[in-house]
Amino acid sequence: MILPFMQDWTNLYAEEKRDIENKIMRALSSIGIKGGVSRWNMPAQLPHWQLIIQTSWCADKSRHAVSLALDQAMARADIQAPKNGVILGGPPEN
């Protein structure tokens, strides 16, 4: 079995982050999840960048439904990410 290539997320350039973000946002939109706000984060406890996507779609969904939607979007976008490399969640609370 040949494993797909996974890009090194420890040192992403701005252009690479934009490309990953755009592909995932388009994939989410294609499955009906629109209006997301995204930002990149480098948490101290992780050795790699993390893309955080917040959308109101997640507000009333179970963790399982959100996880399945993210998996589907990642597959459609053909993006391989490290564990916790992409987080899909509800909008920030005010």
C-alpha cells in the first residue's frame, strides 16, 4: 500500500496556507457548509500549524456530524493534514 504524500505543516509559507485554506473552504461550500471564517494558529502544544474554521453550521450539529463533514471536505479538497491540523467548529461566542 502506498500512502498519499502529506505536506509538512511545521513550516508552511503564506502561499501554502492560503492554498490549503481555499481548497478546504471550497470543499466545505460544495457540501453545503458556507459562511465560514478561518484563521491559522500555531499552538504551543502542537509542532505544526493549525487551521481553525468557524461556521454557524456547526452550532447545532453533533461532534460526530461535524467530524464527518470535515473528513468529507478534506477528502474532496485532497488535503492530508496532521492530527488536529484542521479544526471545524461553531462561531465564536460573544
